[in-house]
Amino acid sequence: MSGRTCARVCPERTCVGCRERAAKGDLLRTVLVEDACVPDRRGTLPGRGAYVHPTTVCLDLAVRRRAFPRAFRGPGPLDTAALRRYIEQSARAEQTTP
Ligand SMILES: [Zn+2]
């Protein structure tokens, strides 16, 4: 049972897309606002959160598996347009960084 102290220092969360565990800081927290998934960059918005890698690959996986409605215990498909826009923008910003 040694070598697990990191779990306390750096909390892990599971990505709802690829289902892999990652440090909380490597994942994007999303919360449900009405029927839309919105990015919670600072992790300060209230309510239930779902964690996903900030990549379109994981977002697509999460959408295809209906992971967001499940994570938020919502009834049906949720609007992920704002989340997608955010992820696409941050991906582009990363690419253009010299
Ligand atoms: Zn992922």
C-alpha cells in the first residue's frame, strides 16, 4: 500500500470520453447549465461536474457514448456546442503557440 500517497496530493478524475484516469488538472471540468454542457475552466461553478480531456477526440467519444447525460443524470441529449467551441479554440491556441 505504499507509493499511493500521490492520490491524496494530486486528485485523479476519470475522463468521460476515453475513461482513462488523469490528474484533475489535466482534465477540463464541465458543468451542466440548463441543458448545456459548459466548460468550467476554474473549477468553481456549482453543481455536479464531469471531467473530460480538453480534446475533440475525447469530447466526441463522450458525446457518442452519451456520457454527459449519464454523468449529469439528465434525461436526454445535452448541448455540447459551447464546450466544443471552447475545446477547439484552446486546441487552436496551442497549435499556434511557437
Ligand atoms: Zn480522455
